[in-house]
Amino acid sequence: MKAIIPVAGSGSRLHPVTLETPKALVPVAGKPVLEYLLDQVTGMGIRDVVLVISPSGDAIRRYVDRRDDLEARYVVQREPLGIGHAVHLCADLVDDEPLLVLLGDVIYLSDFAFLAGEPSGNAIGVKRVSGDLSRYGLVEIEDGRITRLVEKPDHPASDLAIAGIYCFSSPRPLMEGLATLVRSGRRTRNEYQLTDALQWMVERDEHLVPFEVDDLYDCGTPDRLLEANRRLLDLNGGRCDIPGSVIIPPVDIASDARVHRSVIGPHVAISSRASVACTVVRDATIGSHARVENCDLRGSIVTPHAVLADTVRRVSVGRGGLGSPHSPHSPDGPHSPDGPHSPDGVEGARCEVFV
């Protein structure tokens, strides 16, 4: 079995976090999102992985190439034309053996070992959802078989969302469907959708069955990323003692991170070689090599190499920006169905903040 992981997206919904850090390398509970995915596929016995990266994806290539438990190949998606287009670009790198496709901004904790056997058909991961159903790609099921797939429908007829994990006994029908979409220029919301290719398969009587995914953490927006951080720390976080500081579990603090005269936690992950001094921080992730001094932070994502000083609680800044407290009437205030575009507490990449 091979795996395809598309990680070329710009992560615009995570700006300014992703201005310099690829979305797949944003840390959650002490590890980049991509590392969870690679651990998932290698745990299934899959060594052959194709990653679809952007032209600026060298950081992802360097990160993955450090691993010796997989054979990674790379495809460059030069235009942001959607997940379907990204998978289509991999057609020449897959043969007729089973294929697993995983979206690059979702963390899965479910055991998918059963997918690594000899699949007799095509299986699509689904999760029951509530709220604004028009935000999701949805499936309709009859007699245990998927009969319809629709990407973000205006009039939802199901509450079963596509979970972003797909298994195919043979990739040929999928690749044929994607090639048909690309040749005809058929896009949905200006992108080639994997969902449309799956619907093409259904209409040609390809057998697609659902399987339920329970432990799934979507990291595509800042608020969802922080929720994933909280949930994963609740599951896997620990406690530690650091002289001169107060540590409130659950936390994940790298062994080579430096913490001095601070209050850390709960739900804080501090990555390798980060430095935190004279700071109160809770419900946050602090990236590698970041430096935080004299701050009071909550609900924050501090990206790798960011420098924060004298910052109090709620600021959202981009690269080279100047932080200021949020106003509910500001352009970055709450306004979209997925939450604010740059919500309270998202700190920018490689920026200095003085408030």
C-alpha cells in the first residue's frame, strides 16, 4: 500500500501563523501536524509515501527526509487548484496496489490498521457532525453503501462529513475520475475537488463504503488547532517540575526548552529550544526557537522563531507587525463561520511585538 498526503496548501485560514511556517509543520501538543500523519502511516506498515508540496515546500522536504522509516517522494503543485488536483498530479507515481490518501491538516488517533490489509473495495472515512453542515463535504448512504457525495452543499441532506481519509483497493478509477475533471476544467468553488471525483466513481457504479472515524482533530483554523492542542494534551500531556517556575499540567515541554520564573499551563506545549521567561502562559503552543519574555498569553499560537516581549494577552500580528488588543469591530474580529480569520492570541511568524 502507498500513501498520498497533500500538504501544498498555503494555510490562509491560519494566517499569520503560516506566513513562514508551512501549515503541516505547525506544532500541536509538541509535534508538527505532519509528524502525527507520518507516524500513522508508518504504524500501518506503509513506507512508500508521496507528499504533494508547494514550490516553497523545501522545509517540509527537509523535515520528512530526516526519517529513515519511510521512502518519501515529492510532487510539486505549482498552482493552488485543490486537493483533487494535488492527488491527480501523483497519477504517475502510483500503480495498481492499494492507496491511502490522508489530508495534511487533520490529526487522526483512530487505529486504521484494518485498512492496511487487502481491501476488497474503496472505503471513505466519515464523522457525524452538527451545526452548520454546509461547511463540510457530506456523504449520503443507503444499505451501507455511499450513494452520493457533495462538497459543502447549500442544502445538506446528511450529517455525515467526509473525514479526510480515503482508502482505495486500486487507484485507477479515482485517477480516471480526477483526470476527467481536469481535462474538462470542471471545478467546484474554483478548485478540483476530490469529492467530485468520488461522485464520478459512484455514478459509474464503483463500490464505496463508509467507515466511522472517532478521534479526529481538524487543525485548519487557529481555534481548531488550539482545541486539538488541548485535547491531545489531555490525552498525552504530562507534568514536570522546573525550579523557580510553576507548572500546571497537562503540558508538553521539550527537554531542551528553557523556562525561567514563569507560570506555565494548563494546556501549554513548548517546543525544542524555545525560551520562556517571566511569563504567564496557558492554552497555547510555543514553537521551536521562539523567545517569549515578560508576557501574559492565553489562547495563543507562537510560531517557530517568533520573538515576543511585553505582550499582554490578546494580540494578533503578522510578520513584522505591531500587536494591539483586539476590538470586536476590527477587520480581524469575529465574522466568519469558521471563527475569526486571525483570532485573539495568534502570534505572527518571526515578528517582534512591543505593546
